[in-house]
Amino acid sequence: MKKVELGKTGIKVSRLGIGTGTGLPSGHCAQALMDTNELSGLLLYALDRGINHWDTAFQYNTYSHIKEALKQVKREDVVLTTKFSAAHEKETIRDFNTTLKDLNVDYVDVCLLHGVRTNAELQMRSGALNAMVKLKKEGKVRAVGLSSHGLGVLNSVLEMPELDLVWGRVNYAGLHMDTECLGMYDQMASVYWLKKCYKLLPERVKLLIRPKASHEPIAEDERNEVEATLQKIHSQSKGIVGMKVLAEGMLRDDAEKAVKYVNSLSFVDSYIIGMLNREEIDENCRIVNAENTVSEDVEK
Ligand SMILES: NC(=O)c1ccc[n+]([C@@H]2O[C@H](COP(=O)([O-])OP(=O)(O)OC[C@H]3O[C@@H](n4cnc5c(N)ncnc54)[C@H](OP(=O)(O)O)[C@@H]3O)[C@@H](O)[C@H]2O)c1
């Protein structure tokens, strides 16, 4: 599996990374529901095939599985990304320290603000970002960034030299990608205290505010804008990691096309796919390895 540097971070990752936060229609995380040995075995199976980039988050409930897998490898053989949803500095440091303890590690490679939706939210979470920058100075984190859930946020990244990299949602179909037109829940959840209030609402009101995920693609010009903005961010020497490559599984019948598409984007250093079994790992490795052999031959 081909390795690439994430922007100018000095961190080398495989083109294909493995996610541990795939959402199920029930709202649960598929990997968190796996037995500890099942997911840790899957991560080690992926590592054996050259996939050294493991993606998690404080919210996924997969730290115990990852800890188990890490027991069996050298720490430096794996690039660990985690993400935090807290808004303030103190809470982020607290969650980060819990992370180190739960994973039984003394550093994390990549630390991200998790799923930032709007610029207002980005401002409100400046304390969390300060915490990550401090942790990087202390040598506990190697690179700092955000995962984006809104087109406006991607544009703001261009003015943020403190960010080393960005996780952006990208697939050929424009499904589950960043848009300016956020629904009521995303607008509400982007305001920290309103997100807390949402949790207290009765279920039927919650359903009105947050209908089932949209199965509609974003407009073609918005998809082009997402890609153009990621390209600009990459040209500032920041790392770009693609996610939602299979649109949360909606593109499963066109997996080959979906993987080839993200692999063809010159501004995407690496991409994370939620792979739930060995067959998916094998199949995606086959596609990625074949594509990268072809492109290396063309480069020669
Ligand atoms: N930063 C963020 O804000 C954020 C948010 C969400 C997720 N993430 C991360 O990004 C990762 C990827 O997102 P995701 O898992 O939601 O979506 P995804 O990678 O677009 O889709 C994952 C689904 O694709 C299917 N799949 C994968 N390889 C396949 C193959 N070769 N053939 C057929 N189907 C295949 C699997 O579904 P079936 O097995 O059901 O077919 C899998 O559940 C997550 O796991 C998580 O680590 C980050």
C-alpha cells in the first residue's frame, strides 16, 4: 500500500485509512457494537495489508478496541487520528487526557475539531482549538486540524495557519457532502448550548428538527466548490483526508467507482473508509493498489 505525507506534517500514512465511526440507521456506531477482539482483529488485519492510518473519535466508543489492537504492534507503526466535540479549552484537555489513558498511549498523531458545521461554531470552539495547539507544543499531538461538515468552514480554513490538515467529505455522487444549506438540526447543533438543549427535547420534536439523513446529493456547483476549496487548502501545504468516500455505504454497489474517484483527486492525500469486514478491506486494497501502480507507471 502506497504511503504519502499528510501535507507538511511529516506524518506518513497509507493512501487508504480505516474508520471506526460508521453510523448505523439506528444512530449507533457499527464498530463500537463489535466485540473488542473483532474490531481489534480487523485493525490488525488492515495494518498487515499496509493500512497504518486508524481513525477514531472521543465520541465513537471504540477506544477500548483500538487499545487492544495497539497492544500487539509498535506504537510508531500506527498513525492515530482522534477528534473532539468539546467547545472549550478545559474540557478538551480533560477529554484528551482521558483519551491517552483509554488508549494507553502517550501521544496522538492527529487531533481534530470534530465535525464543524458553521463559522459561528468554529468561533465558539476556539478554546478547543487553543487546547490542541498547546498539546502540539507539548509534544502530545503531532498535527492539528478539523473535520468539516459545512462549506463555509472549509473556506475559513484558508485563513487559519494554525491548522495543519483538514478532513473533508468527498465522493463522486455529492452525497453527504458539505453544503451551505444546513438543516435545522445542524444550525441548532452548531450553537453549543442549543445542542445541549436539543438533547432535552421530546423524541417527536427531535424528529421534526432532525429528520432522517438526506439521501439527496448536494448541487453540482456546490460539489465543485467543495473540491476547489479542498484544492486551495492543499496548495497551502495542508494535508487533506477524504471521508464519506462511499457516502456512508450508499455507494456500496459502486464501490470500485467510488474508491477510484477519490484516489484520482490530486489534492486528497489519504482517505478513510469505514470497512466492517475483511472482504471490504481486501477489496478496497485491491482497488487502491491497482490504481496506484497504474499512476506510478504513468509518472515514470
Ligand atoms: N470527521 C467526521 O466528522 C466523521 C464523521 C463520520 C465518520 N467519520 C470517519 O470516516 C469514516 C468513514 O465514514 P463512513 O464509515 O461513515 O462512510 P463510508 O466510508 O463512506 O462508507 C462506509 C460503508 O461503505 C461500505 N463499504 C466499504 N467498503 C466497501 C466495499 N469494498 N464494497 C461495498 N461496500 C463497502 C460499508 O457498508 P456495508 O458493510 O454496510 O456495505 C461501510 O459501512 C468513519 O468510519 C469514521 O471513522 C468522520
